[in-house]
Amino acid sequence: MNTAHPSIIVDDSEIRQQALAVQRPQPLTEERRQQLIARIKQLLKEKNAVLVAHYYTDDDLQMLADETGGCVSDSLEMARFGHAHPASTIVVAGVRFMGETAKILNPEKQVLMPTLEAECSLDLSCPADSFRAFCDEHPDRTVVVYANTSAEVKARADWVVTSSIATKIVRHLHEKGEKILWAPDRYLGGYIQKVTGADMLLWQGSCIVHDEFKARELIKLHSRYPDAAVLVHPESPLDVINQADLVGSTTEIIRAATSMKNETFIVATDRAIFYKMKQAAPDKHFIIAPTGGTGASCGSCAHCPWMALNSLENLAHTLEQGVNEIQVDPGIGKQAMVSVKRMLDFAQSLKTPATGEANIASPA
Ligand code: SF4
């Protein structure tokens, strides 16, 4: 059962203000854009670097990662790809915890990011000190944290999980009779609790982007496109998840564009994912799920303000100057690696990648 606890009520108003204050990069002229793309391609070769980009970064960064032999993926696959690649430098276009995860898995490599200011509301909602104190209050619980956390929080955890394998791992622990302390996303935690019936104590963080999807508006939109499939990332509120034909990780949402027969999809996750969905299914139609609004009341409008900080300008600058290097204390990194590796070994034992599982609901 879900046990509410006063010490994990996160006041996220400050985090929301921080997100609203982010200055997104200015659009470029076509000439400048082309110059930067050519320069970045050249610099990646010169510096023996590989670019790995998250699905939520802007189209040009995803295109560059694809065209230069890098990868576009979720945070874990980005780190794994960087590990397997022979380049000595991994350039991570994403948010800070992704750079840290890459460094945890690749301590011997240089990890650079276009900007060190790209935060994540889930990571910000879970400061290491209060998280450690909270875990210490509940020594009887197995600590399971989502990948969207700092290296220090990962180091305190027993397990690190991605959205695609979280349900399987929690079910496995539940079947062994273990009680769970889950952090930081309350929606993903609540969803897993509902699916597995596990005893989970939930940290109360949320993703400011997915939190803005609205169930009532989604129902109205779906009634205008009754043949559309609704695809929902489980960081969304439960009443939005309840409208889904498929609840899945980013990788699975992209896969659904081809594996599901529908011609139209309503998608509740960051709109930058459309770059890969359109690549996979160019003739299909993708609509973003409704958010809180399009004006001042909408903090993200379905695009993460911190992901949007990654730009061609700062990527070129990082490569030219070798700046924005990610450092993780080696002791913390080693400890965090234990909980990450536990997930990888579990995935291996199932012969399931830690990216790409989905729950397909019966159509309503
Ligand atoms: S979309 Fe949400 S979970 Fe992802 S980086 Fe942005 S704030 Fe974090």
C-alpha cells in the first residue's frame, strides 16, 4: 500500500519557477545553422568524440548524432552506447543526470555536455542529503530509484531502474516479500504500485513536463480522433495514464508508431520524440496530448525547457574548448555502478533490454 509520509512532500513551486525562467536558445539563420552543423561534424572527428543525444533534444542534435555515427536514445542506452564506442570522449546532449550516468558507466572516458545548466525536475526534487536521511528512517525497505537522479542518490540506492524495466524489477522484489522505498517520480511509482500491488513508499517528485498533460482535454481530443491510439509515458498523471492504449518508455512509444496499425497517434510525452516517430513512420500522423495551456500557465508546453538548452551553438563551443566536463567522485561512481549493474544483470537474466518494454492496455 502507498503510505503517505510528511517528510517526502516535495514543494516543487521553486523548481517550477526555475523551469519557467530558463531562457531557450534563439533560432538560427539557415546559413549559421549549416555552418555549425559542418563545424560540429569536423570537430567530432578531430577530437575523437561521439555524440549521443536524448530523444527529447531538438531535431538538429538528433540528426547530427545519427549522421555522425553516434546514437539517439534514452539515458541508459546513451551511456551504454558511449561505453561500447571506441571514441575517447562522449558528448552527451541531454540533462545533467544523463551526463553523470554516462560517467558512472565510463569512468575512464571524458564526458562533455553542451551545457551544465540542463537540470531535471525529478533530479532537483530529490536532494541527496534528505534522500539519504529518509532511507535511513526506513531500513526495512529496499531502495529503488529511477534513472532521473543524481549520482549520489544512485549511490544510496539498492537498485537503479529505467521506466522500461521498473515494473519487472519491482514485481520481482515484491514476489520476494520485499517492501520498496521508491524515488523520485510519484506518478511512475504510483503506476508501478497499481500494476504490481507492491508495498511502496513513494517520494513525491514529478516531471514538470509530463505533469502538465491533462486528462479531461485528452478525452475531448480523443473524441475528435476516435481512431487514434493514445500513447502515454508513465511519468504522466494517473488519470492521463488511464486513457492510454499503450503505456511505455520513450523507446516503446517510438516502436508503437510502426508496431500499432493506427494511422494517428496522440502522444503524451515530450514533443521532440516526434523526430524519431516521423522517421519510423513518415506517413502517419502524430498529435501532442493537451497540456495546461500555451501561455504563461504552461511551464513546458510538452517540451522540456532544460533539454531545449542543448543547441548547435553550445555543442560547437563545448567541442572547440573542451569545456563542460562531467565529473563524478570516483567513490560515489563506484557505489552508483553497483545499483546500475544490478539492473543490467537483471535485464540480462530476462534477456530483456532495459529499454523498450511497454504495457499495452485493452482498447477502451
Ligand atoms: S522531461 Fe521531465 S524527466 Fe525528462 S529531463 Fe525534463 S524534467 Fe526531467
